[in-house]
Amino acid sequence: MSSVSLEDRAAIGDAILAFYHLVDSGQASRTAATFTEDARLTFGPGSPRPGTIEGAAIPAAMAAREADTSAFTRHGVSNIALSGDGVQIGARYLLTLYRSDDDSRSTIPAFVADVEETWQRRPEGWRMAERTILPAFAR
């Protein structure tokens, strides 16, 4: 595959960061528009809620995350690497999740994970077709 254009790199990088900003600011339901209609979202072992969510179930899951006001989170993204052909792009990056489900707001990360994604160019822009979150370190 050829290298990713600067325009596509910026668009996908911005979409990744915007996704986590929405979750962290109590607007997780808005992230549903990030996905393709047949997307797969997989949380690996060590995630707060392991399992796979697919297609039409993703908007409901993101709305439920928004409604869960007991979970205070901050997501840190780094080491974004992209490869693809301008129609489909793979993204890999490191995700650090700080999560507190009580008033402690512990500064210890809940996990550090490797994230692998597939993005597809659609008429409305780049949309995520698959995301797999694989915690490498979890408390």
C-alpha cells in the first residue's frame, strides 16, 4: 500500500482524537456517526467491558456510555501510525485510559492498550469500520 496523504492523515488523526474527546466530555452518543453501518468495535480482555459490539448495536452502546455518568474518563492517544491506499487506511496507536467509577479519581491508568483500526473513505468522509482495543497493561 502507498503512503497516506497529509490530508488523509490529518482527517483520520483528528477523527481519532475527536472520538475520545466526545467520550471524555459526556457526549459519547455523538461518536456513533464515526462508524460505518456494519462496523465492529472490540474490547479485549482487561477492558472495563470486554466483548464485541457490531453494526446497529454501536449507537445504543455509545448512548449507554454517555448515560453512565459514574464513569469519569480521560483517554490519552499517542504513537499514531497510519498505512493505506486512500480508500481504506489502517491505524495503530497507543491508548492510555484513566478511569474512575467513584469519587477517588485515581491517577493510576486503568489500562494501556494497543488499538488497531480500519478506516474507510465514504461519501460523507472517513468512517471507522473496525476498532480493536487490546490492553497490554491493566490494573
